[in-house]
Amino acid sequence: MEGSSKSSIPDGHSVVSRLQSELMQLMLSPSPGLSAFPEDEEDLTKWCGIITGPDGTPYEGMRFKIALEFAQTYPYTAPKVRFVSPMWHPNVDMSGNICLDILKDQWSAVYNVQTILLSLQSLLEEPNNSSPLNAVAAELWDKDMREYKKKLIARYEEIDD
Amino acid sequence: MTLSDEGRELSEQLHSLLHDVDSSLEDDLEGILTWVNPNEPGSNHQMRPPSLRVKSAIKSLLNGVVTSESFIDLLGKYMIFQTRKHFFLNYQSLLYFKDVQKLERYYEFPTRYVNIFSSEEWCDEMSGLRNYLIRQNSGLKNNIQLRLEQLVHEDDFDMACKIYEWLCQAEGRLLPEILVDVLLSKVKLFASKNMNSAWTQRFTIMEAYNLFVTNYWSVFCRMLQCMEDDHEITNEIYRCFEEEFIRIRTSQVFDIFVTGFPTTKPTLLELRSVLKTSVKYTELITEFLYQFESKMLNPSITTAEILLSYVRAIKSILIVDVSFRYFQLLTNFVRPYLMERHDTVATFLYAMLGLDASDLSSKNSTSTHMSIASQLSAELRGSHQPISSSTAERGNLPHGKHALSMNPYEPAYQQIIDYYLHWNPEPADSIQANNDQALISKELFDIIVELFDSKDVIVREFLGLFTRKLLGLRGYKLESNWVQSLKVVKKKLDFKTYSSAQEFSNINNIDVMLRDVKHSEELCSLMHEKLGLSDRIIPKFVSYLFWNAHSDFSALPKDHPLPKELEADINNYKKAYTNVKKGRKLRLHPEQSIVELQLRLADGRDLNYEVTLDEALVLSYLSSNGDGTVEEIVKQTNLDISQVEKSLKFWVKSSILRYSTETSRYSVEERQNVDVKHAVERQSSSEIVNATDSVDLQQQQFIDSMQKVLPFIKGMLTNLGSLKADKIHSFLKMAVPKEIGYSATPSQLQLYLNALVEESKLVKTPNGAFRLAK
């Protein structure tokens, strides 16, 4: 995306209608293990989501809550995404902030909530250990998977409905 | 000393006094004492003039030489003593004014003959007794007041004055409070007599007041002992009339708002001029809502009737309430109820757009329904014009409803000063309303549209109506009122302001549909005239993507074997179309096709039917094969079993087909069975089946429509944990897009959620919320 975000937003753009159509898509053709929904019926720009850990990874069978916040300029700017559930992952810090390129400089207006959820799920599968936010996790992931899992389980909290 | 002792002693004293003078008169004295004694009812005067003996005794004792002053004194004491004795023994048994009068006459009677009291003396004595009586006997006091009120109600002012005077004497003062109560109750009675049914008159209050003053004011003035031109009181009476007017009209609010509207307009205007506080408005509207609910909002009332009364009520409220504050209350009140009814939007649209009421009629409508529908239509005619100029004028008044009205009895400068110095601020919302010119020019259409959750509901229904109308159109000519209504809808539901492009394209689909119809006409005449195709087929070429509002055209239609001749004709059309429109393919939609049938049966019946293609195919199959079971027909016609059964029911009901219970086969009834009873039974049983069918169908449709929103329910519960039904409802209203459509009411949703709990898809938590089953 070039230039300032404001100047490149077409006239008549409405973040609400865009989010509404994304929501419909998400509801009518959901991806397994991924889900998201607005938190408040009055405000469509704050969503919460759930990501299930992919099979064959230390996160298997675990479910994590995330929060998404969309600016009025969405989809021309990336939403703010963070983990609400305590997370142990090389690219997630202790406050839940995520280091993921598509949520930063690699964001594009063609991405949507579904692609974000999918990217996060694959981030659980394959962390990017070259730029870790949690250096200990990155090191353990490479060197001591058992210890990694131990730390993960110690930190994991089941979602309470 | 007891009472009898004192009496005896007085009597003895009198005797001894007389004895000293002339002992021969003692018998006379004894006779007089008995005659005047009220406590000896058997032998006293008994309200009859004294006998000669008593008369002469009185004469000789009172006027004779023997009489001394002390004797007269003592006799007076004796009489007063006996009167008091009688009074205190009896006063508690006095219940009514007439008893009191009787008793007073009884006491007074002997004094006419034994004239030893001055009038003041006797009056003082009586006043004392009256005073005691009125203080001690509260039952009597009440009765006397009631009697006074009753007499005033009956216009018997002579007697009323008497009673009032008596009361004043007894209390020893004037009694304005009692008189004011009586006056007010008279005003109340008079007002209800003169105002109750005067709905078509404009100045009811003034007229009733004038009449009241003419007839009664002078009498009341006398009783109140005030001047006839005491305007403080007359103004107060006028205000009472106003209050009464408001009270009466409030109690009749449903009748004047709905039943009698628009002939009640004069009284509504009058009501507007006297309603001055928001409390009164609130009372009026609350009462209206209460009556509206009990009279209209129940299942036996048709939607058209409810809408009709709603529209009339809105018109009435707009007349009465210039602040435009209160009609919203009615809208909010009625909305949930009307939204539960599936035919609300359609009924509204038909009426609003002035479409022919007969278009709306379903099978079960009667002439009453039709007349209500046309009344509604008449009420709504012109509703898309700004609200009547009179309303607008009112809105332009400098101070709206508080405009200064001059009272002729007060100096003008005083009133002006009072008016401007006693200004009370109005609630914020009304100031906004008063200044909001946009609201004043608001049209009835807009107000009623607010009844619906959103304009989309109307657009969707209108599209459905329009599509159905166009699909069912015979030939290609659309009635002008439909064209007109399209214009109105497009203008009123201003689509440019819509953020979502979805509705915009939706309403414009109608343009494509109209173009399709026009195009079909051209194409049809080309095919009939130039290409020589069968003119028994009147095709509509629809661009199916734009006709989706009513039914799903995108699904490929099933292939049903058609009668050979028809099949050939259709194929000719397909070929011709592909020739004319290169690269395009024509597809028959049997579910939208209408077939005209001419039937000639063996018993000579010649019948014409306009039926669906399903029905025609079923009959055609049976007519060529003689008979068949349901399964055979399904197999041969490639129709769904439900369609086949429906068609069979229709033909059996029309006495074209016969069903044999022995063979379970249907066949054409070439000769009609004359057994009418049989026919009636058959018909009624099939109607019952139809009725249950339609209930099932409605339920099925509801469940189907809810199935579409199930993913949304699951989605929100996955992410948000457990939610209560009303929260889920508001989420669904926000999240479900128009093309899927969520129109259930909270109570319907609750039912559906409970059904999901039964299916173990959801779990209900102890606090009544729902969450996904694990």
C-alpha cells in the first residue's frame, strides 16, 4: 500500500459493511478450528476469536482466545491482533502481542479475518525463530522441545465459557 | 339525680306553686304537662291541636290571674327539659333529614299553643340541639350531605337550599366547602351529560359552561353568598369543565382516536387546546395504549384492522400532540406485536400503495376483510404527502400549544405579563421537536415506516410482491397503480443514503424485471408472428439472476415429461430463442408456469381451470393413463411426492379426480357423483388436511429460515461463551446479512433456542443463558 492510508481509501468506504460481509463469509464457510465474532452488537470493530492448536504441534488440543481491533481505515490498515489467553510462543510476548509480518509491514487489503486466523494458526505450527519476542521460547523450541511443552502447559489456561 | 327525678321534681314544683294559688287547677296543670311532654307519645299532643279541656286549661293557667312569672319560667324549664330528654334518648336513631324535620316539628308543635318562649329562645334551643346532633351523629351528617348533592343533581334547589341553611345553622357558620363539593359534582354530572357524545362539536367546553352558568349560577351564588360576577369562582368552574372534558375524553380515547375517527376531529382539536401539561398527555396516551392493547392486540383481530386502527391513532395523535412526542410511544408499543405477524408488511404495502385490495385477498378473506383493507387503503391515500397544512401551521406558532389565549375577564396587560413571566421550560426533547421543521414536514408514510424494524423489511417484501405480481401477470401489461407504487417506494425509501450496496441493487432489480417483461412482449410477438410458433404459449423471458427475491431461479429446474405436443412447442421456443439470442439458452421453469386448462368430462361438464404446471401434469398423466397410485404418478411425472399429493388433493376437491380407498388409486371422475353429502365430507376433510398442511408449512418455513442463522448462533457462542436469548437476538439482528434475513421475534428465537437445547446442540445454563454443548 502506498501513500498515507487516508488518501487511498475510496469514497463511500464503510468498515462496517466490509466487516459484516467478512462475518457472513466466516459464519457460512468456517475453517475448522478457527472462529471469530464481534464482541458487542453495537460496535462491529472489536472482535474476539478462538484458535485451536494444530494437530502434531505442542499446541494440539489447546484453544486460545485472541482479540482483534479494526480501525476505521480497515482493510487498508491492518487490525490490531493480540492473544488474550496466556501464550507461550517465540513470536508472542507475555502481554499477548504478536510479531507477524502480515500484521505489520506486509499487510495488504486483500487479507481478511479468515486469513489472519489461518496465519496465526500456522504461526503456532512454524514459529519464526529468527525474530523472536520470547527468546527463551525460541531457544527451547529449537533445543529442548520437552522443556518447551512443559513451559507451555504451565502457562496454558483453558478457556472458561 | 336521674332524669326522671329531675322531671318529677320540676312537675312537683309546678304543682306546689299552683297549689299555693289555686289547688283546683292542679288537674289542668297535669293535663297540660302531659300534653306538652314529647316523652309521652301515647297521651301527648300527637301533633293534633289540643282538646277543649286542654285549651281552656292553657288559657286559664297562662293567661289567668294566677299565673306568676316564676310559674311560667318553671313551665318553660319543664318543656325544655322534656324536649332535651326526648332528644338525647332518640337522636342516635335519626338517619335522614326528613326524620330531623319531623322531630323538630314534633318539638315545636306544643309551643304554638303553650306560647311561653320568645322566638330567639326557642331557636337557640333548637340550634343547640342541631349542633349537638350534627357533631355526634356522623351517619346523619353524611346522609344529609348526600341528600343535598342528590337534590342539586335533580335540580331541586328549593329543598337543597333548605337543607343547606339547616346545615349552616347546625354548624353555626357558612359551609362553602360542602357547597363547593356539591358544585363540583354537579359540574361533573353536567359535563358528562353535555360532553359525552359531542364528538363532532368544536367548542363543547365553552357551550357546556355557558349553559351551566345560565341555568345554575344564580342559585349557587345565593347559596355561596357571593356576587354573580365573581370571576375568580367562574374561572375556576370553567377550569373544572376543562378538567372534566379531559377526563371524559381520556376515558373515551380509543373511540375518539380510532372508532369515530375522522368525524371526531373537532373534539380532537378541542382536546389539543386544553391539554397543557405533559402529565395530561401521558395519561391520555397511557390510557390509549391500554385500551388499544385490550381491544386490538389480540389474535382474533386481523392485521389489516390493527394497521387501520394504528394509522387512525397516529393521525389522531398528530392532531392532539403538536410536539410530535407521543406517536413514537404508540409505534414502539405496537411494533413487537405487529412484527410477530407475517402478513404485516404485505398488508401495509398493499394499503399504502393503493394497490387493489382484492390482490391481497387470500382464500379465507371475507367481505369484511376486504372492506377493512379498502378503508385502510383510503386512510393511507396521500400519506406520502406532507402532513396536513394545519399541522404545519400549528408547528409554526411562536410557542406551539402554549400560545397565549386571552381571557376577557382579566386586564390584557396583566395576562401578557403573566404569560411571559410565568414561562415554564419544556422538556428538552420537545424543544427540539418544536424547532425541527423537518419533523413537521414529516410524512405519515415515514412515521408508519418506522413501525418496521428497518426499511429493508419493506423493500424485501415489496420486491417479493412485485416479483410475484410480475410472474403471475397474464400477458405483459402491468396495472398503472403498480407502476405508481414502484415510483413511490423508490422515492420514499431513498436508496442513495444506504451505505450497503446490497439493497440498492435489490430495488433496482425491479427495473431489470420490468425490462424483461417488456422485452418478453417484443420477443413473444416476434416469435408468434414472424416465426409462427404456437401462440398458445405466452413466455416470459426472465434474467433469472435478478428475479431471486421470490424464488430461487439459480437451481436447475427438474425435467418433467410434458405432453408431447407441449414438449414440441417448448422445444421450438428453445430453438427459436437460441437463434434470436445467440449463445443463450432458454430454460423452462415449471414451478413458475401457469397453465390454462379446458376440461370436458363424460357427464358433459365443461370446465376452465388456471392451475400450476404440477397440477396440470398430474391431471394430464391420469387422463392419458386412466388411473394411478401416488407412487406411479411421482415416478412418471418426476415431481416431488408433496407436489403430487397437493395436486391430487386439489383435483379431488374440484371433483375432477376420484380416490378409491380399496385400490389406493386415483382416477378421473368422468361422471360426477351426485351424492352431495359425500362430496361435502370429502371437501371438508380435505380442507382440514389443507389447514394442518399450512400450519406445518409455516412451522417448516420458520425452522428453515432459522437454520440459516444457526451458523451465526454457533459462531457467537463459540467466541463469546454463554449468552442470553435477548443478547443473541440483538447480535443476530446486527450480524445476519439482509440476503439471509433474520426476522424472528425474541419470543420466536427463544422457542428455536429451546428446540436446539432439546436437540442437545445447546445447553441452557441455570441463569437462563445458552451455550454450545461440548
